[in-house]
Amino acid sequence: MATVKAFRAIRPIPEKAAQVAALPYDVMNSAEARQMVQGNPYSFLHVDKAEVDLPEGTYLYDEKVYLKARENLDALVAGGICKEDAKPCFYIYRQVMNGRAQTGLVCCAGVDDYLNNVIKKHEFTRAEKEKDRINHVDYCDANTGPIFLTYRDNAAIHTIMKDFIAAHAPVYDFESEGVQNTVWVLEEQQTVEKISALFAAVPALYIADGHHRAASAVKVALKRRAQNPNYDGSEEFNYFLAVLFEQSELEIMDYNRVVKDLNGLSESAFLEKLSALFEIEQQPAAYKPAAKHHFGLYLGGKWYKMELKSGVCDESDPLARLDVSILQKYVLTPLLGIGDPREDKRIDFVGGIRGLGELERRCGEDMCLAFAMYPTSLEDLMAIADSGNVMPPKSTWFEPKLLSGLFIHKLS
């Protein structure tokens, strides 16, 4: 059963929250981050991408970067920009984007839940990306970016959070990058205990986004345990920062593919091979798939609708029936020669937030063809995680992104 714990967040003073809060470190490169921090000494990118305060060309994984991150984090606290709460709290975090709201509980999740698979995963992680965040967490002695978790809808938890919001004023309420971010502090001990007890009956939590951050936080915890063999489990390093959302609060967007070439095939030959498994129909305009097993294909300046023929995939297998699996198994690998999409330089991925126009732009710039996907469902994500399988890479795109810097969890 799931363990959630209140904690004493280090967080911005209300009048500085909008300046401190920043997009997560992995949605921009260093050059973009340098631009984003211009004129804002309080941006949390000074912590999460501390190379912005070092000479251009600094090796991103140099120890100097992690030391600078710790220095900048300490400076936010020493300067009174961020302060630590006096007692452990839960926090409620609501984001509204394009009229759709998602409301989650900010808390600490248990490292043992991750190790015992109460917190379920659906993606592989890469060692080099893990190592970077391991160093970042270890040097900062803090979880600086939250893990995005979800759970199946729970009416009792939903009602408590809804009633609390109705009865209390928020501590933060600001707009950033087109998203309204609102935060409430939940410090009433009786309510904290009630929420904790309700989650103790929740059978599983699921990582929606943040597999590398989660794996890194756990490995830092295991390192601290080895350094402190008499640990009793109550230490802060046994927990990591998370935001928990009900399944129905979230929306997965499409995660589209662009490919550099046709692997030696002509356009007509490629379409002919596709037609063995898909019904192909040219479209008068950009085609956004409206149902599962429907794909948009942009090739040669034209849009096509691809609909998988009946009986091709095993609908009882949660992994085989995924559209990203279907595209990989029947198109990318056998026709386009892309066996490992995580490593192959001939394929790139475009989040649905960028729209179909971005696919056309890429095909006019550096790519040859594009596939527009129908979004993976949260139910499929959970079914795959429950089965112990992993999704193909770049299967899900969540918006809005959880901002970093609003909640910091100290490990000691």
C-alpha cells in the first residue's frame, strides 16, 4: 500500500514565487536556459541548470556545475527568497491550462514503495541521465524537482482536497507560460493524518513523468543508507518529492514522430507496403488522429490517414495494442530500419503541444516524413505498468509541466 508523508518544504516567499518557479530542467537546453534566466537572479534554473552561471562550454556534468547548484540553492535560502516551513505539511498544487485544471497533492513518497513496486514504472531509464540527477540531488542534499505520479480515482481523497480548497486561501496564485499555478498549504494535523491513512489503502501509484528523477532519488537514498547503516527509515533521505494526481485529473497528449528518410524506398513503394496492414486514404488537410489505431502520415507534402486493419495486433495484450508499439513493430523497424528509437539518429520526437504544423515544418527542414499519433491512454499506461512491462520510448507527453522551485525537499 502507498506511503505518503508530509514534509517541511523549502519554498519561495509568496511575493517571489513567480520569479523562482521554472520549467523542469529537461525541457530546454543550456543555451535556452541562459536566455530564460536573463534578468531574473531568482529563477530556479540557477539551481536545476547551474551551468547558466558558469562559462559557456563548461562540461555539463563537471563537478563545478553541481557545486554551483548547491551554492545557488543555499543563496536562495540565505537571502530570504526561500524559507523552510516550521512543521511538516502537505501542499495542494493546481494548474490550469487552456481551461483544463489538474489538482494534485504535493508530498513525499517512499523509496521502499519504489523498490517494492508499489510505485510502478513504465519506462526504461538511461544510466548517463540518472548519474547527472544522482549528483545533483546528492550535492544539493535535496530533491529539487517533483516526480509526477498518478493513482486511480479515489472519491474520499478527492473530497478532502476539494473541501480544503473551498475553505482556504492559496499562498501562491500566478501565471507562467500560459499556465495558472495555485498552491495551498495543508498543515492541519488531523487532515494530514486522514489523507495519509487513505493513501495507505491505495494499492499502487504510477510514475506518469519523471522516471529518471525517481530512479536517481532512490539511488541517492540507497547510498545514504549504506553510509548510515543504523538508519531506521524515518530519515528524510528515505523519501522523495512527488505530486500525486488522480487519473481523471490528467490528460496525455500525442507524442509524434519525424523520420529523416524512407530507408531507400520510393514514396509509392512505401505507401504500397503500408497498405498491406493499414487502410490508406489521402486527406485534404492536416490529419489529427481521432481514434485509437488511427495515424496521420505526412509525406511528400501530403497528409494521409492510416487506419490499422482488423486483426493485425493482439488487443488483449496491453503493450502490443499500444499505437506506439504498432508503429514501431510494423513500420519503423521493418520498413524504415529503425530498430532502437532511443539511439537511432534518423528519428526524432515532437510533443503534441507543438501541433501538426511543427511536423510539416520539420519535414520541410531536416526530415522526410512524419507520423501523427493518437494519445496513449492513462488506462493503457497503468495496465502496462501493472503487467511489469515497459512502453516504447516517448510514448506519453503530459501538459502542463510541473514547475520546479515551488517545493524543495531536504534530505538531511
